[in-house]
Amino acid sequence: MSDLGYAVDALAQWLAGSGKPGWFAVLLAAITVWVLPMLLVIFPIASLGQIFERKIAAAIQRRVGPNSVGLDGPLRFAFRMLLCFLPRTTQDKAFATFTNLPGIRQFLRIAKSLGLGQLAADGVKMLGKEDLIPAGADGIVFRLAPYLALTGAFLPFCVVPFAHHLVMLEVPVGALYAIAASGVTVMALKMAGWGSGSKWSMLGGMRAVAQLVSYEIPVGLAVAGVVLWCGTMDLHAIVGQQYHSGVFSLLGWNLLQSPFLLLLACVLFFGGLAECQRTPFDMAEAESELVSGFNIEYSGLRWGMFAMAEYTEMLLVGSLVATLFLGGYQSPIGEQWLVSLPVAIETLLHITIFILKVLASFLLMMWIRWTLPRFRVDQVMRLCWLTLVPLCLLSLLGIAVTMLAGGGAEMGEAYGRLPARLQPQLGTTGHLLGWAIPLAIGIVVVRIARKRHGQVHPALQRLTGGGA
């Protein structure tokens, strides 16, 4: 076998039939399993992210948003290319006939009202802009930074299971690989700030690196909590361990196993939000202060690559939250029947479920951006080191104590082609106590804090002027 992953080996064996897979079968299988998911799933969603964001921003701000650029132009261009051997008048007649079809006409009208052609218009504008490189810039570093940013955004998807039979790489250290590969983005932002030869870019790069390096600590600790609970760093094995054979499959998800895991899920989400440099953690690109920060000197396609990397990282955060805490691609109801379906149907349904979970996090990030104000740089760092890191350490301690109090481990259920694995043995009583005791302690701590500081925390009083 090729050792390129279960999905590649299985598809290569199917293409080769009864014989040993050759290099062409392995290459075709690798392209199908590794490249196509990127091109057909991640890249289009990340590209459409700007349209989603504009629509969400418009809805929150009670305005229309993109509503005038339709798909007529790209469609006409496609007709020109496909019918290039025909006269121009014949091309126009064919285009008019096609667009006047009942279903096509309504679709184009809806597409124009939604502004779906804005994506194509932005792409043409981005490609048409001049690619400027400052005179004092380090040419190699300046050019390499956007490619490195995209690489760091896409590499972690290699270990993310999209479906039961669609995983690029099943490695024992998948969780560690995802965190390490995403760290490449830190180097890309530093290179962008340094290579631009601008003080403003350097300042933005320094802020970006400080923020990303800091928030990698709580993100890593949140992932470590799941690894401690599941006993493995293989992301697909973590998904399999969350399998529950009952009707309500969601009862096996890590999010519902312990309040400490629920807390770590929140930490991972907000830490990932900071690593994506999204509001309220967008100090690295604070336009009112840093004039777009590290990418101020970039234009055209290179600037668009940084924007694409940002939206891709948002999808990565949603993928990790779904994989580690929400059962991955598993259905919340009736997973035991879903996994028994034919492979093609099961894979399609699992991909759909996984994308819906990722899009939920994706849209929540956009909602937060247009709802909350930006933090100051000192507030960003204080939240990381004085709040999120202690909460992660407390959660790790709570998970360890819960597992020790459970009295051992038991063999879980086999899930499809994934074998059964050991999991904490808590029982019904243990789960109830595991939720009741931390929640009771939390309520007591909140009541003591309110009695000491009042209903509003002193920090909020100073921020709102209530303490004056």
C-alpha cells in the first residue's frame, strides 16, 4: 500500500481492481482524496465568506448590502469562451435564449438581488490591480509571505476527517500536527511586516505575532484537554470515541461529557477567533490605528491571498471545534443507522453534516464581528494570560480529577471501520456528579464575587464610567 492514508489506499485498490495499485492509480486517488476536497469544499466556502459577511453585516446594520451585481457577466463570459468558434451575433442569440429560460431567468434575478456576482467582480478587480512592491522591501520575503500564510491555513485540513471514509491522513499525532501546521501563519505575518520595509507594517507584524503566539497557548491547552479525555491525538479516533449507538447520538459528544470540556470548547473557539485576528481581536489589522497592519503594503492578488487565508483559518477553527467537541461528521440523531448505509451515500451525508457544523461556527464568527467592539491591545493580552490560560489549567485539573474519580476505563463501542477504544468509566451517577459539582462550585464563586464587587464587575464599571 502507499501509506498515504486509508482513503487513498482504499480508492487506489478499487481503481486497480484485483491487482496491486500502480503509480497512476495511487496518484489519481491522492488527487481525489487530498486535492479535490480543498478545491470543491474549503476553497469555495472561504471564497464565498466575504459575500456571507457582507450580507450578515447588512442585516445587523439594517441595510440592504450587495444587491446589484449578478451573474450575467460571468455567464456571458463563459458563453464567449465556449462558443468562441461562432460569430458574435450567434453567441449573443444563444446567451439570450439560455437566459430567457423560465428557471434560469428566476435564478439570475435572485442572484442579482443577493449580489452573488460581487465575488466575481472583486476577483476581477483584485487581478486587475497593479502588483506593487515597495522600493525598500525585501523582495523574496515580501513575495513569499502570502503564500506561506495560505500554506499554514490549508495544511491542517490534511488530518481533519471530513467523513468516515474521507480522511486525507490518519496519523497518531493529528491534533499536534494541526496546531503545529497552523503555526506557520505566525511566520508569514512576521515576514509580511518585516519584508515590507515599513514602520507601520513592522508594528502591525509585531502585534500580530504577539497575539498569535499568546493565543496558541490556550488553544493548545484546550486541545490537550480533549487528548487527555480521549487518550489519543488521532483526530479520527477522537471522532470515533464520541460515537453513541442510541437514537440520540449527540449524547456521546465530548461537549456533553463534562462541564470542563464545555469550557474548553469555548476557550478553543475564542482562542481560534483571536488567531484568525477577527473582531474583537483584530488589533493586528486595526485600520483606525495601524492602517491595516502587517499587510498595508500589499495590493492586488497578494492582499487577496491574506484575506483568503483569514477565511480559511475561520473554517479551520470551526472544523477543529466540530471534530473535537461536536462529534465531527457524526449526526446528532441516528448515527448508528447512518453509518450502515452504502459508502457513497454515507460519505455524502457525513460531509453535509460536517459542513453544516463548520458553517455554524463560521457564521457565529461573522455575527460576533459586527456585534462586539474591538479590544485594546492590553485587554487582548490580559484576557489570554490572566483568564483563558488559568481556565484551561483549571479544566485540565478538573478532567483529571473526574477521570480518577470514575474508577478506571471501559472499552467503548466500535464505530464502522474504527475499532473500539478505552474511554473513561463514569456511569450515569458519575456523569451527573461530574456536572453537578463543578456547576455548584461555579454558582458559589459567582455569588461570592457579586457580594464582594456588586452586580457589575469593577472592570466593566471603569469601562462604562459607572464607577465615577
